[in-house]
Amino acid sequence: MLNTPESSRGIAPHHAERFPWKGIIGYVLSIILTGFSMWIGLTHAAQFGAAIFIILGLAVLQIFVQMFLFMHVTESDEGPPWQVLGLLAGLLFVATIVGMSMWIMTFNGQAS
Amino acid sequence: MPISHLSHWGLLVTGDPLIYGADVSILLVSVGIVFVLTYFKKWKWLWREWLTTVDHKRIGIMYLIAAVLMLFRAGTDALLMRTQLALPNEHFLGPSHYDQIFTTHGTVMIFFMAMPFIFALMNIAVPLQIGARDVAFPYLNAVSFWLFFFGAMLLNISFVIGGSPAAGWTSYAPLAGLHFSPGPGENFYLLALQITGIGSIATGINFLATIFKMRAPGMTLMKMPLFTWSIVATNILIIFAFPALAVALALLLIDRIAGAHFFTIHAGGLPMMYINMFWIWGHPEVYIVLLPAFGVFSEVVATFSRKTIFGYKAMVSSMLVISVVSYFVWAHHFFTMGGGVSVNSFFAVASMLIGIPTGVKVFNWMFTMYRGRIRMKMPMLWTIAFIPCFVLGGASGMMLAVAPVDYQFHNSYFLVAHFHEMLIGGVVFGMFAALYYWWPKVFGFILDEKWGRWAFWFWNIGFYVCFEPQYALGLMGMQRRMYTYPAGMGWTALNFISTIGAFLMGIGFIFMAGGIVYSIFKGERDLTGDPWDGRTLEWSLPSPAPHYNFAVIPTITDRDQWWTLKEQGKQDTLRVRAEDIAPIHMPKNSAKPFLVGLAFFVAGFGFVFNWYILAAVGLFCVVILLLARSFEYHSDYHIPVDEVIHTETALGRL
């Protein structure tokens, strides 16, 4: 019985309600990070190469904000930590997609 | 935008008799449905039992119905194309109409036939196989279905309102960009796929969570049925591949409706990047639809050979290897782009490597059959038909993987024949095997064998007659997506034969549908719940399974749990005892998933025609519904013990 994860919602009423500081901080941080990269993009405050570099850096920070403040990456109950395995697989696939797309799109000097 | 000042009638009045025919038939069918529902007073029933359901079994049935209807719709497209190509210089379809038809044929077959079919099987079989009462997130499951459903509707109305997409199912930039494809057609494609794609990602997460967290006690990963394992591999692919498609579609949409230049030719756009991103999703997608079929074959072969599967561990590891390696092969779809020797060599070798785990699986199925007591029932027939077809298609795939030779085959009918051999011979045959295999579990009666065999032979003979000539046509220089061809190319006879094959498959479909109708009235009822002498947990339940699936969650000790218990004569250990029954915790039905789908449909329709107020209204409704859901605290209930006992007694299990 009670093997649907949704069960927690109805069975344990929200008595342990605290102020969601984590969520608020994450929300503000993600707005700041997004706003800053948008500002760079719109105002051309940095040169093209530098702007790309800064925006990529901000994007990586954004990933950490999302994972630690919203996505429960540090939490786990009994059983294997599936989310860590998932992250590792994600890392492999993202590295593949980004790296290989760049490799393919250079056309090895044949075009452009 | 050129679309906004089209008169409203211009959207509907196109002057093409085929489209008027479609208008009229859609109208007649809609009126017919409304009439039947009203006459039999079924509106409330439809709303309460189906549209608001969160039960995985019912969602599975709805996916199944949608998939079969879409098979019919896109199959009709195929027959129209083959009619046009039967003879040279035909004028049955004009060039732009032909473009629209091959585009919708491919799009519907992949997104609205193959995908819902595998989702149907996941929903129908996985919770029952792992001893769960529903999926991890039943509400999300319903959201996924309705996003799929309304995405499919959005694409399907394009034919009669505003014009279908016509840039191929791959919708390559720059052809699909605003410059070469003005009008709402491409927008329909982009938004329909975007909406249905959100649902697909959610389903991937949902079923992975279900399988990892909700297995019955004792069912370790290596005791899971192989179909469930295939769904694990599939969902890993869905989770990592579909976002790539979502991004590609979103960027192209921004290009089209907001004047950006991601994929345009001028202003620094990079059209090849769209093709690259499309296939980052596109190649894993092939395995997303194929791996569940592999899972089905594994179940069917073991059951109908009365043997445990040969090489279980090899089967599991080969599926996982496929799910990873299929990520490293996407550039073989555009060898001719000129990526250079090193790029093409890498992707050619990776593509060939995939043949190894696939070959392992084919051998394991054959070794399972070896010295088995094989029963030639419908699911087994489809499985046996799959093997030669798949091996042929695999061999031509190996030829296509050789990069230098691919310059010759690329985008010719050789390729068309190859991928139809994989997707029909692999996926569709697998889905049909599953249809006949799990049908009694879902509906409580067995599909008629005689009708099934007629359908089987028409499909199979039709398949080879249709597609084998296309290999030759490709080598003779016929390119895909040609709407006609001149006489005197030497292509006429082969094209005519191919068209005959297509119609044979059409007859096969009619026999299949006829068999379903016949079986509804006269089919053998499945009173035991175990019509095939099955091996896995779902066959220990009555057919159809009660709402809560398992009155008492079983404890698993063995890979083929149900088979082992039957061998030892201990089926009674899974019998329900009244004292073990406790109140069963279940999710409540909800109207919100349906409404979320509808709101996305409205938003999508607004974006298609650049009617941003409508789009904003739709998206606003989505947000409101999400908020309403997050403040919903009583989304579940308990089935009291008395009711469970009553149900189980009525099923004769107490």
C-alpha cells in the first residue's frame, strides 16, 4: 500500500511548513543571472568573444542554482542515488552534443 | 506577417476537391460522434470515465486508439502517394499537395503513431509487470496524454485550416524557414511537435521513476521482465534526446515568428545547425520506438516457446549499450553535408557498432526458440516475421553506414526502403505483436486468430512487394520526395509493383480492423487472465485488471515469477486473502490534464497564425491551471477494504 509517491501529499498534511527560503533565494539568483546575461546581450557591454564567454559562465552558474536550490540534488532516501547517475549520464550526453556539434560544424576546412 | 491578412474563408476554401472531401468527412464524423454520444447519453460517461481519468490502463487504451487511428490516417497518405507514383506523369496529386502529404505521412507516423503506440504499451504493461498500482505520477501521466492528443489535433487540422506543412517530416532549414515556406503550415508542424514533445519528456521521467521506485518487493533490477528493461532504455533516450528536438524546434519557430536568424542563410544563420540538432534527437528517436519492440519480442518469444529467455543479461546489457551508442551516430544522416573525413569516419564506425548489440539480440531470440515448444499464435507470428525483415533492413543499414557509398544512396529510394524496413518490419511488427499479446489483458477478450492471419499475410506479402523494389529504384537513381517521374527511365514497372504492395498492406489493415470489430462481438473471452500461459506478473491478474491492479502487492522471488509459481503449482501464493487487504491508496481523477492540453492547443493555434492575443490567453490558462494544481491538497483517496473485497469476490479471486 501507499506506493505512489504522490501519497505523501494527502497522508502527511503540510504541518512541517517553513518559509521557503531556498526557493526565494534561488528565484532571486536566477533572475539576477538571467538579467545580467540579457543585459550583456542587449547593450553589447562586452566584445563578442568575451560576451559569449561571460554568458556561458553565467549559464553554468545557473545550472548550479537550479540543481542545489530547486532540484533536490543533495537529497536522497533509501536506495541508490539515481539522480547522481542521471546527472553523470546527462554530463556525458551534453559533452557529446556540444563537443561533437562543434567538431561537425567546423566542416574540417572543407567549406566556408 | 503575410498570414494575418488572409481572409478567414481563405483558410478553408482552397479549391482542391480532396481537401473539400476531407472537410466534409471531418464534419460528418464530428456530427456523428456528437450524435452518438448525445443519443446514448454518454457525455457524462465520457467525461468521468475517460477524459478525466488518471488510471494508467485507461490512458494506455486512449493512446492505443489514437495510435491506430493515426496509423489509418497516415497510411491513407501513403496510399495517396503510391497512387500518384504508380505510373509516370500522373496528375492525381499536384506537386505542392504531394509535398504536404509526404510531410504529414512521416510526421504523423513517427510522432502520432509510433510514439503513442509505445506509450500505450508502457502504460498498459509496465505497472502490471512490476507489481505497481499506477505510475509514479498519475496526474502527470494524464497531462502527457492530453498534450500528445492536442498536439496531434493541431497537426491534423492543418490540412483543412491554413494548409499542411510541406518541408518534409524533418522540416530542414532553410526550406522550412519563413522565406521558403511562408504561411501557417510549418508553424503547425513546429507547435504540434513542441506540445506533444513536452508530454513525451514527462512520460520518460514518469516511467523511469515508476520503474526505479515502485517495483514490488523482491524485484531487483535483474529480476525485471525484459519489456520493462526495454522501457528503461527507451526512457533514458527520451529524457536526453527530446530536449534537443525541443530546442531545435523552438529556435526555428523564433526564426519564423520573431524574425531571428538562427537557421537562415543570410545574417549569420547556420541552416546546417538545424539539421545537426534535429538528428541529435532523430537518431536516438529511432531507438526510442525500436527498443520497446525489442522488449515485446523478448516477452513473446519466451512465452510462446515456453522457455526462459536465452541470455537475459546479454539482452539487458545490449539494450543499454544501444541506448548509449545510439547517441554517437547522428551525423550518419548527413554524411553528404561535407563534414570531412574524420567526422564521417567516426560516425560511420559508430553506426556500424550498433549492429553488434542488435545482432546479439536477434541471436538470443533465435536461441530462445531453439528446441522450444513453439506455439504459432498471432504475437509469435509477428515476431517471427520481424526477424528476416529486420535482418534485411539491418544489412542495408550497414551499407548506408559506409560513408563513401552513402554519397550514392543518400536520399534515394534505397534509403526510403531501408528505413521503412526498420520502422515497419521492426517497430510496427513489434507493436502488432504487442497488440495481439496484451489485447486480452486490456480488454478481456482474445483477438480472432483467423482474421489476424489474413491481416498478417496481407501485411507481410504487401510489405515485401512494396519496399523491395524501392531498393532497386534507389540504385537506379530515383530520389525520395519526387512527386512524379518521366516515362522511359525504366522505373515504371517497379513503381507499379511497389504501389500494388502498398495496397496489399492497406487490405491487411482492413483485416486487422475487421478482426477487432469481429472479436468485440464474437472473440473468445479471456476468463483465466492468463490466455497465453504467460510468465510475468501481469498474467497473474484477471483480464482486465481491476482499477487498483493488485489487491495485495506480491513479493517477487524469481525472474519469471508467474511461470515459476505455475511450475511449482504454487499459484495460490498470489491469491488474495481477505485478512491481507488494507485500504488502497489511489489518485483522484482530475479535469485539469485535459484542460492543460486544451489550453496548450489554444496557445499553439494562436502562435500558428501569429494571433498573439489568443496565444497569450492560452498560455495564461496554462499558468492558472498549474497554479490551481499546486494548491490542490486532496488529490488522492483510499478504496475501503469492503470495496476491494467486493471487487475481488466478483472476480472470483476470494
